[in-house]
Amino acid sequence: MDKLNLDNHISQQFNSDLEALKTQLLEMGGLVETQVFNAVKAIEEVDSEIAMQVIGDENKVDQQEVDIDEQCTLVLAKRQPAASDLRMVLTVSKAVRDLERIGDEAHKVAKMAIALSEEGVAPHGYTELRHIGSGVQRMLRNSLDAFARYDVEMAVNVVKEDRLIDQEYKTAMRELVTYMMEDPRSISRAMNVLWALRSMERIGDHARNLAEQLIYMVKGKDVRHASLSEIEQHIKAN
Amino acid sequence: MDIVTEERIEKSKATTAESAVSLKKESNPMDSTVESKPAENGPAGVEQYLGQETIGTPYCDNPKMTARNVKVYYGEKQVMHDVSLDIGEHEVIAMIGPSGCGKSTFLRCLNRMNDTIDTCRIEGDISLDGQNIYDPKLDVVPLRARVGMVFQKPNPFPKSIYDNVAYGPRIHGLVNHRAELDEVVETSLKRAGLWNEVKDRLDQPGTGLSGGQQQRLCIARTIAVSPEVILMDEPCSALDPIATAKIEELIAELSENYTIAIVTHSMQQAARVSHRTAYFHLGKLIEANKTELVFTNPQHEMTEAYITGRFG
Amino acid sequence: MNKATQRTIDIVEKNLSKRYRAEKRFRLYGLMSIGFGLLCLVVLFTDIISKGLPAFKQTRILLPIEFNRDDLGISDATDPEQLRAGNYEAILRNAIRGKFPDAKSRRDKRALSAMLSNAASFHLQDTLAENPDLLGETVSTWILADDDVDVYVKSLDGFGEPFTGRLSEQQIGWVQTLIDDEAIRTQFNTTFFTASASREPEQAGILGAALGSLFTLVVTLLLSFPIGVAAAIYLEEYAPKNKFTELIEVNINNLAAVPSIIFGLLGLAIFINMFGLTRSVPLVGGLVLTLMTLPTIIISSRAAIKSVPPSIREAALGVGASKMQMILHHVLPLAMPGMLTGTIIGMAQALGETAPLLMIGMVAFIVDLPAGITDPATVLPVQIFLWADSPERAFVERTSAAIMVLLAFLIFMNTLAVWLRKRLERRW
């Protein structure tokens, strides 16, 4: 055996099955990204029409989660993948869950947008909404890009950014609570903003999960509960 | 689907292709003397991996058998390149690799079965309990009693079941009278999981059993001489899945008392039965590590490629 | 069904009848050849058997024998000396002259006595020795007839003209009288199986030759089997693969094709001239035949050993058997059927060998039965050869009878080989 053909599995079907999984995941990612973009836009501009669109597209996201999970099961059953292939299938299976959750959170943000449009604009929090909103969108976009490129560096940056987003969220929350204490009439409207911010923070967490899963897939190291320094150590070691 | 996603998908496909190419040409930072050879004999002949250290944990503490710098030649052709491996006490080590990679050859070196092949020449050190087994003064007969072997095709002697198991103890003089011999036969058959099926027909020929039973009979025959190490050369390749499962079960039980080295073509089998796995490629030991690691996160790209089915 | 398959099927069907016809023709040729072979075999056997069967019978003449003390010259029938010295010819003469009193002239009387076998007197001696009380008594005894009478009487029952041979008209007349009186009969020829060679056909038997063959074969078997098997084991298991071994193998294979008479020359030159062994004894015959059958045994034993699968050897070695144990406990028992078959076939071949034994002298006329391997003897094929040369008509049938006995032995041995092989065959 002199000639090794290492780009493909010997079974072409296996090759295309694995590739299809990745493609489907990225498609779902794209859909979820759109959902998040629309939800953030809806709440920034208090546009209930866009919000309704987000709510309507929710079931598409759910359906994709079901489909991709089924594909993963089939690949596991038929091919007994090992090593990197196994990690890839497991990662896809977990990633769709996080993506579906992101979809849920976008749905919630859209609902807050509708509530705000009905009850009236909140006095504060829109800057934070914009900031955190664009932050988590960036995180999601980077996670998905990292996924497409197997880019571990980018994934680590997403993890780092999540810390910042968490900080921002805490700050924003404190401020809003202060405002609510000062002006009790704005409580219900402010609460809507609060819920929206919370959902966005959750979106950031899920995006970070995606990044951690990518690190596991590429490096074989489970970094879900490791500290940042530990993560960087693991990356360097390999 | 929006443009961004489309671009991503394209990028993803390109990445898969790229990472595969890197498997071909990645020069290992550990060895700077190897230049990446362009496809003379294909993208990955073994030449680029010669001179590299085996990745993982080929050595262990208190090994039962050790091999150091083992080279095997068939006539002029070298088929095994500097293999160094330890086999730990009471461990099950699986040897995997594509056809012709030398795993069976290596296994047969461990009990000097390669002596029966005239053109075969072996260099290097192989020791059992610290004693070099290729020492010219060492008698090969007791060595084979200490290191037993089970072959790919079940090969019971054309004698009765009893005589099959009793042959070894008889010729080595391990028992003094009939009652002791009966006991040894019974124990061996029980340990091999065959006693209940054959206890009423011990005088019938061993060749009348089914394939799986024959293989268990061969295992019983091997353990009747109380070996310390059992070598198994693809013991299940001629058997159906149920017989295979029974023997894998047996291997797990046997590992409590014996050290076992098993060569197998089936990676799933290696994953199921072994504690450590050694991956051979064209006569070189590429990686040897704990089985969980090898099958979830192999460190050498050749191991990765073989295990995921990119060649074999 | 597309056009391509349509055409293929048509072509196939067209050629089918031609193919079947060719096969039928081929089968027919085969059957014809077999039929022809069988026909020849039938003709051969019919010829031999029809010629040989009469030899199993001998003619005897009923005569009243008076054990007259004075004529015999014996007073005490228990004394071996007297028994040996007794004049049995006299009482025989008396008996037959009593039957035909009108034979007066000397020539006639001699012609009368010539109708009885020379051996008759010895038979009477034996009879008297067994029953000493017969002395002085008259007993009707069936006396062995001379071979001329024997042939004539047997030919009366056969096809065509009766064979008179050396019998005169007068003798024929006497025989006829005896037939009419029912004083002549044919009975089973025990002499054939109990006597050794003799010039007189009616006294000739194959026992001597049979014993000679037996001793020779025993010597051959005892020498060639162990040496052959050992040589085969050495060549298959131990011999290194070099030019010297190849030389040995080539020589052994060629020896199997050497004309057997060369072995006879070898035996003459080495065993008899150089070692000074006696001529014509089964020991030397056995040695010569050993040399001849060794290649056959070695070749068939090697084939038998080679046919033992290597998996059995590996299994034995894997359990810790030494090389010798592996060979003795596993290879030999499994190869034994093939070895035995080869040996028996070699023995059957040796049984029928004549030329080499002629060279070492086993062609002599041996009257005494051999008692051991160092007594002079002859072998069955040689005996047949000698009898075939003899002029007496009676030897013709005896030759055929001896051939039948030899064939029976050969068939028996080959059947034994087949039976043994079937019996000992083991499946692994």
C-alpha cells in the first residue's frame, strides 16, 4: 500500500453524510442568525411587524433541530464513527440544541418588542440593548464562522467576549433597576427591556457554548467548565 | 438561504479538503530531518515516518514483556522497523493496522513462532520478565508454554476434546496422575466457557464442534499449560457475531489472570476488549496509547486517518 | 430485455446442442475405452482361470493295498528305520497288477506301474507310520496317479479331443477300465498347496515358493518401512533447503524409475560378492527388494506428510511441543494412512518382482521348504516362470493356477490398502 488517499473516507456515502451534517448545521445557524438580527432590530426600533415575523419563523428553527438530530442518530448507527468524526457528530448534535435555544431567546426578545410597542417605549435601556445586541450577534457570527473554518483562535475569542458581555449585562441590569426604583411607573416597561436584555445575554452564553464545542471537536479537549487560562493552555499544548 | 450562510458552507467544504491535505504533507515538528517527499510512492509512504518516535505511551511500568528496536527481515526485505513496545502485566493490548502492516509478524515474534519460517530473521531485544527470549541458550519449548497462542482459524487437534486439552499438560509433565489431569481439563474448559457444553462428550473429536466452540477449545488448550501471556492472532475473524461476542466476553474474564495481546482487524473489537491499543503501519509502530484516547482523540494523523476509515 | 441480451441468448441456445453433442461423444469415447479395457480383462481372467482351475484337482486311483510284511520287509511298523527301508513299490506293484492281471510282459508291467505317481510310496510310508496296525492288513487306498493319467482324465471332461500325451493305447484302455469300475476319481489337490517344487507335476506345489515370497516380503517390509518413513520425515521436516538436499531428492525420484534388474545387479555385486552373503536366500532377496521399494515408499510418505495442514503443526508448536513431539504425536498419525497405502502398494509391487531376484539366484530348483530367511528359497513369480518353461503338459495348468494364487494375493493386498486408507482417514 503505497498510495494513501487521505482526503476522503473510503466510503463516499460516509463522506457526503458527514459533509451534509455540517452544511445543515450552518444552514440552521444562518436561519437563527437572521432571527436574532430581526429580533434585535424589532426591539430597537420597536417594530411589531418584524417581531411577528420572528415569531412566525420559530417553528422552522425547531423543525431543523429535529431533522439534524435525526441525521446524527443515523450516522452514529450506520457508521460507528471514531475519533474526529465521532467528535464532529456529537458536536453537531449538541450545537443544534444551543442554536434552538438561541432561536427561543430571539423569540422572547421579539415578544418583548411587541409588548413594548403596545405599552409604550421604555425610558432607558436602548443603548444597552443596542450594544449587547450587536455584541451577541457578533459572537454568534464568529462562532459559526469558526465552525466553518475550524478556527480555534476565533472560538477562544468568542469565549473571551462572553465574559465582557456578561459584565455589560450586569451593569445594564443594575442601572435599569435603579431607574425602576426612581420611577415606579416605568417598571413594567423597563421590565420588558430587562427581559430582552436577559435573553440577549443568554444568546451570548449559547454562542459561547458553540465555541467551546468547536474547541472540543477540533482539539479533542472538553473545555466546557474550564477557566480561560486553562483553555489557552490546552490549545497551546496541541 | 442568505449569502453569509452560503459563503460559510463553501468555506466549510474547503476546510475539510484542506485539513485532509494537511494530513498528507504535514511535516512533524519532532523530526526535522524528514523532508516531505512528493508523491513518489504516493502521498504517504512510511518513509516520512521512519525515525520518528512512537506517539503516546508505548512503555509502561513493570511490563510483562518488552520489545526494543525489533527489526524483522524476510530474506532481504525489511518488514518491521525498530518497534519498541511494552506489554503490561494483566493488561489486554490490541494491535491494529491495515493489512500487511506487520502486527501478526510482531505477535509471532513474541513466542518465537517465526522461527519456523526459514527466511525470517529477527534483530532487537524481546524479553519476558526481563529475560531475553532470543538468547541462543534459551530453550524455546518452555517459552511457548509460558507464552501461548490462539490462531486465526480454529485448529483443534484431530483427537478427542479431552485429549486436546490434556495434550499440553501431558507433554510438559505438569500432572502426575489421571485425577489431576481430569481436574486441569475441567478447569481449563470452565475458564474457556466451554465446560457446560461439552462435559458429557469429552471423548468425542474436537473437530466435531462448531466454529466458536472450536476456538474456545483452542483457548482452553492454551490455558491448560498455565501460560503467563496469551497471544491471539485475529481469533474471531472466522466466527459469527454471537461466537465473537462470547469470546470477547471471555477475553475480559481471562485478563484477570493472564496478560493478553490480541491482533485484530476490527477496530470496534479493539475498542471493546483492550486496555491499550497499538497502531502499526507498514512495519512501524505509529502510536500506542490507552484505548479510550486512541479512539476518541488519536494524536498521530495516520492513526486518525486509519480509525476514521480514510484508508485501510 | 434489450437487444444485446436477446442476441446473446440466441447465440447461446444455438451452440447449446453442439456442446451437448460434443459432450455425449466424449462420454461415449470414455465408455468405449473402459469397455474395451474391461473386455480384455475378462478375456485374460477367463483364460487364466479356465486353464488353472483343473490344477486344483488331482486324480487318484482306488487300489486294494496289502501291507504284506514279507513284501515290505517290515516286521515292526513302529520302528522308523524299518519304515524308511520298506519296499512300498512292491506292494504298489502287487496292487495294480492284481487289478490288471493280463499285463504279463515286463514292458506292460512297467507301463502299469508308470500310471502311478512316484510319490505314492512315500504316501504309503506316511500312512503306515500313522497307523502301525495296518501292517498285514489290506486297505483300499486312493493312490495318487501319474501326471499323464491326471491330464488325460481331466481332459475327458473338457472340450475337444481328450489329451493322450505320452499314454499308450494300452494305458488308455486301462484307464477306461478304471473309469468304468469307478476306481478313479478327481479330488481336491491339497498337494498343490502343501508341497514344494518337484520335477513330477503331480507332486509339485507352491508352498515352497509361497513361503519364499513371504519371507522375502517380511524382510522387505521390516527394512523398507522404517527406513522409508524416517527418510521421508528427514527430507520433509529437517533437511535444510540447499543444493545437497535437492540432489538427494532428484536421485530418489529417479531411482523410482530405474529398471528393477539393475537392483538385482547391485545386489549381486554388493550383497553377494562384497559382503559374502549366501545366494538365493530371502534375506538377500529382501535386501534387494528393499532398495527397489524405498523410493516408492519415500515419495508416497513425503506426499502424506506434506498433506498434513500447517495449522496442526503450528497448534502443536504453540502449545509447547518440541519438533520431534510435533512430528511423532501429530504429523505421523495423520500421515499414516497415506504412508501405509504407499507401503502396501510398494509391497504388492515387490511381490510380483522377478528380474532382480533372478539376478541374485532365487531361480534355483529348491525342493525343501525354507524354514527361515537364511534358507535357500524361490519366490512365486520365479516359480511361475520356471513352470511355464517346463515341457510337461500338467505344468501348464499348474502355471495358471499359480498365477491365480499370485493375483489373488495382489488383489487382497491392494484391497487391504484401500480399506486401511478409508478406515484411518481422519477429517480435520
